[in-house]
Amino acid sequence: MALDEYKPQTGKAMLEGEGRSFKQVGTSPDRPDGVDKVTGRARFGADVTAPGMLHAAIVRSPHAHARILKIDTSAAEALDGVKAVVTRADFATGLTGEMWNILENVMADKTALYDGHAVAAVAATSALIARDAAKLVKVEYEVLPHVTDVDAAMATGAPVIREGAADASVPPGLHPNVVRYHESGRGDVEAGFAEADLVIEDHFRTEATHQGYIEPHACLAQMGGDGKGELWCCTQGHWNVQKICAALLGTEQSALRVTASEIGGGFGGKTTVFIEPVALALSRKTSRPVKLVMSRSEVFRATGPTASTSMDVKVGMKKDGTITAMQGTFRLQGGAFPGAPADMTAMCAFAPYNVANLKQVGYDVMSNRPKQAAYRAPGSPMAAFATESVIDELCNQLGLDPIEVRLKNASREGTRASYGPKFQRIGLVETLEAAKAHPHYSAPLKPGQGRGVSCGFWFNFGGETSVSLALSEDGSAQLMVGTPDIGGSRASMALMAAEELGIPYENVRVTIADTASLGYNEVSHGSRVTYASGLATIQAARDAVRKLCGRAAAKWGIPEDAVKWENGCAVPSGPNAGDFDPLPIAEITASMGATGGPIVGHFEATPEGAGVSFATHIVDAEVDPETGKTAVVRYTVVQDAGKAIHPTYVEGQFQGGAAQGIGWALNEEYIYGEDGRLQNAVFLDYRIPVASDLPMIDTVIVEVPNPGHPYGVRGVGETSICPPLAAIANAVSAAAGVRLHELPMSPPRILEALERQRGG
Amino acid sequence: MSKIHVTTTVNGDAVEFLCDARETLLDVLRDRLNLTGAKEGCGTGDCGACSVTLDGRLVCSCLVLGAEAEGREIATVEGMANGEELHPLQQKFIEYAALQCGICTPGILVATKALLERNPDPTETEVRYWLAGNLCRCTGYDKIIRAVMDTAADMREAS
Ligand code: FES
Ligand code: FES
């Protein structure tokens, strides 16, 4: 495959997908796994068993920060039915870098670093016995001072989580808990602010939220003394699980075959491992299959929520709405390990705007909380909350229309992005125009209601991708992809394969291959699946089509390049046009054994042309001044999808992102007590939006093709959560008549803001 | 510890099992009867992924003890379709893309079936409040609500 076939192209040349009329792409057929999922037949992480299976339970630290003095497992081991106990001593030694971080998070060594940190694990003949045994493991702790707030963790005198964790990016003089530093920008912000007619600077905070997938992490591990193993688990990326588990167990990657179960939501939270190496270690120790399933409170306490933030943003604007300078400082708390997306937060913060003078600074800060994990466009929603709130305030004070101001300053094709490169073709302006034209934007508001608008941006990713497409004798196709289907991606893949092959959608069976059956596939993250696996599917199908054409050429005795593929048939072309009847796919495949063997199309590459994506959201909110409760009364998502392969599932991504954003903006937060323990580790207290909290969520799909994909696809999964925090904050601030600076905007916070305003 | 012997009916089939006094109905369905359609999202009655009916009443099976199933009639998502023929709700959920990951789907289907049996003509608000105990993190509920309303309309027309 020539590299330039999938590399982004520059210029305005007509794209391949543009103006093409698709036969199947762009329709919304029933998903291939629909019946499995509505009948209870689909098998998720916790839905499998194995003969002789044991059940495991994990012993977790009740302290936010404590030295582990002694672990006494004797009472647990003595319990009838207990087969093994593992501690850190049962894992590989000598790891460095991120693998060490992951191991340390999976099983504490000398220090428990957060409430819920794993310190030991038990395998027993039943789940009840395992849980009882876990309580019998006696751990002696020496409690250490802790810190869970980002600003407190950076302050002089804060307890040090781990000396020497900072990398070279961190300037001298900062607290050792600051472990990564990012600074970028251009122009001269001070000169830019001097040019402005109005400059506003404000401080914003967001609490950590959890991805809140309804399926807790679950796995079934089998490993023998020979170091060979099988692992079944719910994950967004099983090759990554294979790589990490092999390292943590000290075995070869190929010794471990990982199969991805159906996955009950991930949103970024299932891109790493938490329990899989533990189950494998217990299985290795007992030579029996071990099933390990997290409880909901374990999910909250010990998997990766988002980072919490403390941010300062300053924007200068002229009277006509021109932005003259933007500056931001973003402090992110990412738990007891490096990795909070301070850099991405800083890079996303001003991406929608074409501004000459910019400065963005990010701090990645450690604290005594669980290691953060990705959550849909990590960092971008928080950055947008701060930036878009300040822009909204500037519009209010200068009496300008928020969409006009955004249009005036919007990034376009050729604009140098705030984070460096030049934008290729992008659709921000188109989303703003569509939002402006939407009836929602001009609909009258009722008393007590406010309207908010925000833009949002996400990079999107490509990543290593491998796809294989095998044709059956009857001309149907079996597509193997390596990216777990989280939200209907089998349907999109089948559509693209069917489109290329010219066969019915129903004739494509899509399987998520295990790690032993396909080349490496990067995790399903970065909104990459429809883009990268889709691109690979198209190319694999084209590879198969070339082979099909070759068989027809041989049969007809004409050159291969004199055969083209149309409507599922090989057709002679050029000087041979009309010489032979079209040869349907099923006729070619029926005899493929005798004409050269099985026909399989492949594609393996690391596509790099994932087009960035923008969205504009409009929200109407109503605030009850008596109770402080906010109701979202109307919501419209406008987003650029490049090309919507399965429009109904694209809408679903838009709606899901908006709903999660509503929860983040209004309700959801990690609440830590003075003792450093998480106080709301159940769904009753960590309240995600329920059906009666939400309105219908209107969607507009904008299609500005991505030059880096044959059909123009841009990933859509993440951008949808970037604007809501700000859009809702702007609506709530308008409704309440007072600017809200802190998320979630829970009733007590709104009452407090109203109170302050009355008092002041 | 000695186990409790329970005789019950699940999706119309007579069933017997032994369970620990602490095991929930959800544990029994999933681990002893191999009916893994009902899911455990929380184990505390907050997510509805484990929804089943007990003598026709909608319950969170994680809040019912296995031993309490004695002599009762239990219905789970596995019993919703009639052989090959999907229940209209199941059909409509697929058609409307009312599921993304699908982990909440069994519980939501069982819950909405129970709703439509009681109230064949619910308003949007009634559907939303009825489903307030069934969490879905993927969809934002929009397509779920539409699928339920449309199924209700179809079923009214058919009856
Ligand atoms: S598992 Fe029963 S309500 Fe969540
Ligand atoms: S479809 Fe994923 S939780 Fe509802």
C-alpha cells in the first residue's frame, strides 16, 4: 500500500469520498450484533466461566497514604476453600517507566498511595469465600500524611507522594509532586492584552469525574506453570492488555492470548489494566482458571477517574469581538502517578481560535488519589470550560453575540493551530453556521432560563491498525478487526466493507479478533475506530477486490489492469469492455480453490490522517433559585463527523457525549473526606444522569470531509464531550445571573453563588 | 455452611438449585443457572442492570436473595423473545440504535416491558420516570425513550 494513499493530502483537491455517491455508507442498518445484545446472549466480561474456576477478591488499602509494614496472609490461607494469596512478591521485578507505574498501581509494594490501592489478592472456590478470606488478610500500616487536592499538592510543605517522579520538563523550584510541565504559545501575550478593549481573567476548578461505564471491570484468566496463558476481559484494547500483562508477569507477549469480551462501556477508562495481572498471577499460582470481577465501589475507588483541575484563563478582546490574546494555566491532579493530561488540556484550550498571541502552561500533579485514566477527549472538556466561560463573559460585557464572536475568531483551513501545526480542512465554521441557523438558537427563552453556547475541539488519533478480510466460497465476507465494538462499530465496518465489495451489508460478518489472530491493534481510543479500522477495512477490501479482479483476468485471459470492480462483479474494461459478461463475486469465490487458493484482503499500517474535529453546542438551562437545582430544558449538538458512515450511531455518540457532559457539569464529582477516603463510591451518591434528568438531545451532523480518510471520516466519539461543561455553565450563569466558576454546579454551589451575589 | 434448596420457575421452566443464604437472586441466575442476561452494574440497587420480574413485579435481582425465589415466578431478558421472534421492544431497540455498548439493555428491556404491561400508553415523562432506576451511560436515553414510545404505539395499534 503506497504511503500517500492514507497520508493526509494538502490543498483543496477534490477528495476521493467527496461527491461520491455511496450505496450503503450513510444508511443506518440494524447492527450485526443487535440480536445478541437484546436477548442477553452477548457475553460481556463477567459472563463466562471455565471448568474448575476459582473466584478472586482483592484486599485494598483503607488509607489514603500509608507505609505497608507487614502483610499476614496466614488466617486467609487457613480458610477452607482458599487456594492462593498473592502480593507484590508474585509479580515481575526490575520494571521501569510506565510499566513500573502500572504494576505499582495494580499491586502496591511498600506504600499504599490512595484509598482503595490493592495490596493483596485471594483466590478461592467461591466468590463468597474469596471475599471472606480477603477480610482475613491482616495488613499493618503506618499512616502517612496525605493530600488529595491539586492546589494543596503543589503547595510548599505538601506531603511528597514519591521523590524523583518528576521528569526533565519540570523547571527547578517546584514541589516534587509536580511531575510534568508543558509550556507552549506564540506571539506576545502582554502586547496582545494591551491591544484589547477588555481583558478578563478568571479562576476555574473542576472535580474528578468517573467514566461511569455500567460494566465493572471483569476478567477470566488461565495460566499454567509454563508461563502460557489465556485471558478474557472487557477492555478497549486487548493487545495493550497483552503487552502490559506479559511485562507484569514476566512472560513473552505471545505466550498470552487475550480475547476481548463484549464491552459494557469504556469511554477511555478501559484503556489500561487494573485486575487482569492479578487474576493471571493467582491462576499461575494455582494452575486453575481464576475469575475476578470488580464491585462498583472498587471501580470508583481504584480505577481511573479523570484528573481534577485548577485553571486560570485570561482573554483580551476588542470591542468588535476580535480576540487579541489568550493565556491559560492548567493544573491537573492525576492521582498517585504521573500522566494527568496537562499537556493536552493546554493544547486544546485555545484550538478553536485563530489568535496571534497565545500562552498555555500545564502542570501534571500527583496526589493521594487513584491513577487517572483517559475519559473521552482527556483534558479538553475542562480546558473548554475555562476558556469558553471567559469568552462568554467578554461577549456579555461587550454586548456581542456569542456565535458571531466565535465565527469572527474561528480557526479555518490554513490557520496555525494554537498547538502548532497548520489546520488542514476543518469544519468549525460550518458547525457555528449550522448552530446559528438552528431554530434552537433563536427560540424565545422563558423567565428563569438561560442559553449557553460553546465550541469544543479534539485531535482524534490513528494508531497501529491491522485488518483482515476473508472471502467465503459463496461470496460473503468475514472481516476481522482488532478494535472492540463499544458503540456499534461492527455496523460501520460492515458498511464500509460491503460498499467496497459491492455485496449486501448482511453478507459481511465482523469479528473482533483475539491477539493471536491478527496483527497489533492499538487501543480503541482517540476516536480512532471508525477512522483507522474503517480505513483499514476499506483498504483490506480493496486488496481483496484486486485479487478478485486478478482471478477474473486470468479466466478471461486479459491483463489484470483491464478488469475493474463494479457492483460486486468483475467487469472487463478499456479495450476489452463488453467482451465478457460481468463475473459476480460468488462465481469467482466458488472456484477460488482451483484458481489460486483462498482470497483474503489485508491491511496493516499506522494511519496518521485522523482529521481533527470541532463541535458547537447550544443549551437552555433553568435554575430554581429556591433549591439551586438546574434543569437542562433544551440541548442541541452540532458536530463535524467528516462523513457519517452509520448516521444513527453518529447521533448516538453526539447524544452520549452531551449526556455525560451534563452529568459532569451539574452533578458528578469525587468527594474526599478529611481522612483522604472517597466518600461517594456508589451510584446512589455518585449520581450520573438518569432518564428523568435529561431532555431529548437534538443533533446536527455536519460533514466536512477529512482528507486523511478515503470517505472523509473523522472520529466522533470524543469531541461531543468537549463543549457541554462550558455550554451548560454559560447557560446556568445566564439563568442564575451570576457566573459559576466551579464544577459541578450542584445545588449547594449555585445557592452559594446566588447568596454571594446578594450579599455583595 | 449448609446450602438452601430452592424450587422456582424461571421463564416458565421449573428450576431447582442450592444456594448460600447470602447469595442474591442475581448471583443465582448468573452463577448457578447460567442466565447471564441480567448484569451486575452495582450490586446496590442503583443501576437496574439486574432488572427481572418476580411474580410479575419489577425488581432489582441484586436486592433479592436467591432463597426468596422459592415458589415464585421469575422472568428475565432470556425469556422475552418467543423463540426466533423478538419481542417488539427488542426489535425496536435494534432499529432505533437504542443501545451502544448494550450492557444496560437487558435491564431496560425487562423494565420497559413491565411498564407497557401496566401502562400501554405512557407519556414521555412517564417513560423517563419509570426508567429513572435504569442507568445507561452511553446513549443519553434519547433513542431509548423514542424506541419505547414507538413500540407502545405499535403495540396499541396491534391490539
Ligand atoms: S446490579 Fe442491581 S441495581 Fe445495579
Ligand atoms: S448502551 Fe451502554 S450503558 Fe446503555
